[in-house]
Amino acid sequence: MKNPVVDKSIEVALMVIDYCELLQVERKYVISRQLLKSGTSLGANVHEAQNAESKADFIHKIKIATKELEETKYWLILCEKSKSYPTHIDLSKKVNELGLILYKILSTSIKSRKQN
């Protein structure tokens, strides 16, 4: 069964990997490592949430994914604002799109938990 948030998280992770490989070629090792960790951890947490043990566990894992998302945004902003870094506008857009989905899932899950 198709799961849009899982699919989007894989798409973002693959884009992060490609971009980080470019950063490595450009010898931008520190940010490349940080971005690679947060950008792929984001997807790993989305995947873990799909097999959560409870609603609370699901919410917790999505919250971790949103934290990783915000860290990924941070590293991308630094790359965009730095004159010596290549930018990847499409990646930033995809990260923002995934963020909208994750925050919607999070708010909906929290509301439904409070109603039960």
C-alpha cells in the first residue's frame, strides 16, 4: 500500500544523499556529514513511526522526525546563505513539503489522541 509520507521521506533522503555527495566533492565535509545524518534520520524516524506500538509512540517518533527535519532545514539554510556552498533549491522545497505533511500528521494525531 502506498504511503505518501514514507514515499516523500525516501525521496528527500535520496536527494540529501546526492547533495551530500556533491558537498563532499566540493570538500564541504562538516556540513555534508551533519546534513546526511539529519536528512536520512528524518526518513528513518518516519519509517519507525509506521510500526509504532501505540498512538503515543507514533506521536513520539513523528516528533523526532520533525526535529530532524528542522535540523535538515538549518543545514540547508547555511548552504544557501554561504557564498562558498552550492545550493539545492529543489531539495529545500521538498524538505518544506515534507514538513507540511509531518506537522499536519502530528497535529491530527495529537488532536485524535485527546479526543479518545
